[in-house]
Amino acid sequence: MAAQQRAPRPSGRQPDGQHFLRSARLATELVEQAGISARDLVVEIGAGSGRLTTPLAERAGRLIAVERDPVWADRLRLSFSNEANVAIVRANALHVPLPREPYRVFGNLPFTFGSRILARFLDDVGSPLQCLDALLQYEMARKRAQIHPNTLVSLCWQPWWELRLVRHVPRTAFEPFPAVDAGMLSVTRRGPHLLPMSARPRYVRLIAKGFSASAKPLRLTLRSSMSPRSWTRFVRERGIAADVVPTELDVFDWVALFERV
């Protein structure tokens, strides 16, 4: 029992790939740059040692800090027991119940589960989520934010969300040191959406079909859905090459294509 009460020591061998910010000043700066205010309900993912929880609690109207490790969760409850606007929830970010009112997400995501956590929040385009700011592996954050060449994953989100890479954070800013640097990904809801929310399943199927042969000209992959004449008219209107491949279309091209097929 005594061993269970001992606070975990960062070792670099955490199964979930969790790495904590070393600097309180950097944590405060990241929260400030996100523009969090007293009007916001914030869900923090991966609260851990509370490095980001402290500046979030100082700025957010309400804060739900999610941490799945029982020892860290208990320590957070003790540290923030006098903060009326803070609730500590011991839960897995992939399964924790989410607010039914407008909210935003902020977090230092475990590197191992970063992509799955993003999908949990961004796949549901009809949720009350307004924006998300997350530290991820730098390469993942860069790929999610890039618009050319585009990726299947990002294209499935882009009609409803705008994704930007806003910070590079070196691996030396974390304890234990991860193997790679981190990036701050900022995601905001588009207004207006490029497609209605009800169109997402059909749109995602089109993207998946287009990327099923990502090195192949899109006109060949989609020839069962679009006649050669319609394809010629489409590429002429969009100003793109006839043999364009899926990664070379941006979200606006894909939306225009979706509205044609």
C-alpha cells in the first residue's frame, strides 16, 4: 500500500508516452497565448503534475482537469481542493464524458495516444466543442496542420475545423525528455462550415475512396463516380491538372468535388 501512495517519478518509460512541461513560465505563456478567459469552460486532457492546470485554473471560468493516473489525480485533488472552479476527474481521455454545453479543450497530450485523442474530439463535428489547443509530437502537429500536400486524416476534419501549427516546443522543455520535439496545434471551429454536419459520413467515404490509391491519378480512382467529361470540366474550373493525385487537392477542392459526385 505504501508504494501506491508514492508519487510517480518521470522515467521516460510511461506506457502512455506522457511527458510533463518543466517550466511554469512556459506553461503560463502557452495558456495565455490560447486566449482562455473567464467565459470559458475548459477540459484539460492529461493534467498530470498540474503544470498547465494552475494557469488554466487562474483564467478559465470553469476547468475540468482529466487525469487517468490515480496517484496524479489524488495529488491534483489535494492541490486544487480550494479552487471552486476546478473539478479533477480521474478518467481516460478516450472515454471521459464530455460537456453538453460549449467548451474548449487544452492539454499536453500523451504522445502515444495523441492521434486517437484528436479523433475523439474532432470526428464528432456536431459536438459543443469550440476549439482545441494541444501539445503533440511535432511531426504529427505539422501533418495535421499542413494544407499541401494534404492528408486523409486532416481532410476528413477540415470542412468543419481549421487546424494551425502555432508553436514549436523543444524536447528539452519536458521531463522526462521525449525522443522528439513537440508542437502546439490549435483547432477552431469554422464559421460557417464548408459542408453540413449531416454530410460528413458521405464526404469521409469519398475521401477514403480517393486515397485508396494515393499515388494514382484521382480521375482513375473515381471513374466509377464521375464521367471523363465531368472530370474535365471540374479540373478546368478548379485550375488543377487533369492527372492530379489526392494529396494535391485542398479541402475547398474536395468539397467542390463532393458536391459534384
